[in-house]
Amino acid sequence: MLTNLKKLREDASISQKALADAIGVSQQSVNKYENHNIEPDIETLIRIADFFETSVDYLIGHTSVRRRIEEVHVFELNDHESKVMEQYRSLTSKQKDCVNVVMDSYSE
């Protein structure tokens, strides 16, 4: 079930014991989660997702989106606005910061 647990743990350079201590389970439990011998309860699953700042969906392999799922606000956008959003989303973090500074200067 926890398709990406071992990857997340190894990418963070965290031992099974350190993860176990952080989420309140035994090291043996973490080992069993990683080897698909047992599955955690939902509360533990949420603690793991919170620890790695990801989503339960990513942990279980339901999505390839590694970041935490953010709240989404629904807007009705016209074609031009949709294109602008697509372009914005393709920018690097630094480029987005620059665009945000420009937009903030117009709203002051």
C-alpha cells in the first residue's frame, strides 16, 4: 500500500527508527510498512504524509504529485486567463517570485 514510503524516507536520509520515533510507531512497524507486510491505520498514514509534507495519495501511489495537495479555489476563467495561468504554472519558483512582485506593485 505505501508505494512511496521507502523512497521518501531514503530521499530525506532518515532511518526507519528516526521515522518511527517521529510518527509514534515502532521501527519494526515502519519496516513492515515498507515491505508491504502490514498497512498503517489512517491516523498513522496521515502522520506519515504530514511528516514528509506530502499527501496520502502520493504515499499510496495514487498520484505522482509529490507535494502536499493545496486548497483549490474555483474560478471561471476565460481563454486568455486560462492561458496566463498555464504559463504562470510553468515558470520556475524564482520567475514566479518576480511576477508576484510586479503584480503586487500594481495592487498597492
